Amino acid sequence: MKKQRNTRQRQLVLDVVLARGDHPTADQVYADARAIDEKISRGTVYRNLHTLAARGDILQVKLPDVDRYEELADRHYHIICTECGAVYDAPIPYDDTLDRRASEISGCDIKRHRTTFEGRCPECKQRCE
Amino acid sequence: MKKQRNTRQRQLVLDVVLARGDHPTADQVYADARAIDEKISRGTVYRNLHTLAARGDILQVKLPDVDRYEELADRHYHIICTECGAVYDAPIPYDDTLDRRASEISGCDIKRHRTTFEGRCPECKQRCE
DNA sequence: ATGGGTGCAAAGTGTTTGCAAGTAT
DNA sequence: ATACTTGCAAACACTTTGCACCCAT
């Protein structure tokens, strides 16, 4: 891997993701970063999110529609509210026996799985009734 | 729900998805449909895929990057090859106790979950070694 | 006849990239 | 000094939409 530099912008992108503590999209990271450094560009934010995720400093959460990012953590699942789009960590532990079972039965070399629950968050659930 | 018509184009889109038996993207469906009706437009294919999925005639498979579609079937998981992008049905049964557990613990009203395994399919696995 | 559906092209999203200038090492 | 990074804008890939015409019911 080629040697990487620590630029002000890269540090800022990392700080923003860590400061939020939730699951921002690239565009939300851009907005937050822009509030601090009004010169930083979208391209730089996208590039640094990729760099940081590849390097393992943050996690990329692949969900339908848009990718999101979060602080580094153990493997876990997510809940996405189908009404308001909010994303939460799910309170169900990662089941790594599934990866072994799927590998054996399918003949694939399964590295991991991603599970996303869909439903209504407490607020939307209440508002809809 | 408003009354829907059965047009030649809508039937064609449905036929194409059923004929494939795999997990085509909208663009693949468009290509297949176009091979039969060289006048059908992309917009029509996209609109009909939505209509058919909403109506329950086909399933929409929400995966990262692009949505895919497949024949109507019971809930099940998918395997996506990280090398070649191929998508398969996973040989692991849908675990609906997870939805109940996640609902109880999180306070959300969970309707379902989607699980996608990531790894290398048998061909890519072999080719890479 | 009537309102849902179609083809077309333009507009939207979300993301990537080429390039010249800037900067961390 | 070197080559990784940046800002900018253009380009991309995928999808949605406005509109006038068409056709299934």
C-alpha cells in the first residue's frame, strides 16, 4: 500500500464521522465538514471516506440507495425505518455460524453477511396510529 | 388501488423476469425486453418493474449499488460474489424469530429483514488460487 | 371516452474522476 | 523535491419524470 498522508481534510472527515456517532451518508458528512471548513469539496469527502474505510478507521455500511459510514465497531446488524429513513444499530448479535453454514452448503467462500431489519421506528410507529 | 391495465409492455417485462430465473438488474431486463420489442423504452421498464413489484408479481431484491428483481418466492437470503458480482439464493432458511426479537428489544415495528452473504463463488474461489 | 400507459428526452441523485495547483513528508 | 491530496467541474451510472400521444377497458 502506498504511503498515506495526514491532511487537515482527512482528519476533519474522520472527526465528523466520530463526532456524529450515528450513520451519516457521504452527503451528511460533507455538510458537517463544510460547516467547519467552508472550502472542502465533495470529491475530497468521498475520497477520504473511501480511504478511511479501506484503512479501517471507519466502517462503510452498505445499505440500499446510499452508502453510510460509522465509527469502527464489531460486526453488527442495522435497523432502517421505512418511514423516516433513520438507521440504528440492531440489538441482535452477529451470528457467525451462519457464515460457516452458508459456506459449507453453497460451496462459496463466505466472508461475512450483512443483515438489515426493515420496519417502523418507535416515533413513526406512534405517529402512524 | 387504482385499476391497472395489462399492456403488452408490462406483460413482456414480467415474462422476461420469469424467463431468466435469476436476479437481473433493471438494465438487464431492459436489454432482454429490447431484444424482443425493439421499441420498449427504459422508462417503461423501470415503471413496470415498480408496478409489478408493488402488485406482488415479482420481488425487488434490494442490494447495494443497484436493485435487482426476481420471481415471486418465499423470503430468503442472497449470496453475492465480491469478485464477479453474481447473485445466488442462499441455502439458509429465513429466520423470522429474528424479526420478533428485534421488534421486542428495539421497540421498533420490524416487518422483515434482508440478509446478504458476501464472499467468493466457487468459480472465483478456484480462479483466485 | 377516458384515464392509465408509452416513448422520448430532459432532469435528478449519488458518486467518480481528470487536471492543474497545493502541501505533507 | 517528490508524489500524495485537494478543489473544481465535468463526467458517470442509475433512476425518475414531464409531456404529448396512444390504447386497453
